[in-house]
Amino acid sequence: MARNEYQQQLEALRAAVVEMSELVCDRFRRALRALEEGDEKLADAVVTGDHEINDLYLELEQECIDLLALQQPVAGDLRFIAASFKIITDLERIADLATNLGAYARRIDRDRDRHRYPNIDVSHIGIQTIEMVEEAMRAYESDDAARTRSIDAMDDDVDALCERAGEAVVRDLLERERNLDDGILEDVSRTLLTIRDIERVGDHAVNIAARTLYMVENDDELIY
């Protein structure tokens, strides 16, 4: 294969990975909106649309495998393809987490939940995590190592927000120890699961940043 055609394939892979990230981030934002607004129809669309991301993931996975098997890349090209393979895996898992949020939104009693935890802004935390993903993908798209190093610090902030939110839920549960019913326990479980899943999105953003830094500078500083 001519070198120009090979480079075009690499750039096409990069563009497709970026496009996948845009679809995933949009899906996650819609899941957050479904939670915030108690929009069951939007939640259903998020849940039932997950197969689109899965199909795209499998398509890009095959492209990575073909490039590795047929072109036998070395050095920078090898790191790029390997990083792309890892990144699409993180993106697919973020889409799964969006599906989780959509499933939680299907069961939510918005008025009850809003009054139970008025100081927990799940949507705000969720937006911060998806902005981390978008920043990490900008680093990937432009080979920008400097951007990747800011993601880890952003994740510390998100972790702290999630920890405080989880503590608030548990504190409320303990204060209601003698007045628990199935509705309260369901709210507690759903809220804690939501916080957990949002925190995991931040972890995937760090993974994307780590793979990008390794891709650009052969530096495994952020890889855990």
C-alpha cells in the first residue's frame, strides 16, 4: 500500500474516533437531561439507542485490527493505533454508563428526589465529567500532550464532588433510620448508583488522556 493511502487511513481512523466521542458525549448529556427533567421518553431514547454505539465500536475495533495486522506499524503509528483502540473502548463504556443513567431516569420520581437531596446537583457533576472527556478528546485529535495533564487534576475535583454527594445521601439515610420505606431506599440506591456512574465517566476521561499522552510522547505518566 502506498504511504499516502496508509496515512489517509490513519487520519480517517482518528476522525472516526473523534466522531464516536461526539456521539457518546451527546448521549451522556441527554441522559443527564433525562434525569434532571424526569423525561421518560428521552430516557427511553438513550437506552434503546445504545446499539448504535456498540455497532460503531465494533466497526472501529475492526479497523484497528486490520491496520495492525495488515500494515504492521511501528513506533508512533503503532502507539496511535493502540491508543485509538483503547480510547474507543473507554468511549463505549461511557455510552454504557449513559444507558445506566437513562434506566435510572425511567424510574425516577423527580419531585420526590429533588426535595430529598436539594443540595446535590448531579447534573452539574455530570457535565463536569463529560467536559473532561471532551477535553481529553481534543488532546487526542490535535496530538496535544499539554492538555492531557490537566485532566488528572480535573478528575480530583470531580472525585471530591462525588464523595461529598455520596456522604450527603448516606447522612440523610442515617437520619431517617427509623422512618425508612421502600421509596426512600429506592431513591438512595438510585442516587448512589448515579453518583458512582458519573464518577466512572471521569475515570474514563483520565484513561483517554493517559493513552493520548503515551501516544504523543511515549510517556506512561498517567497510565495507572
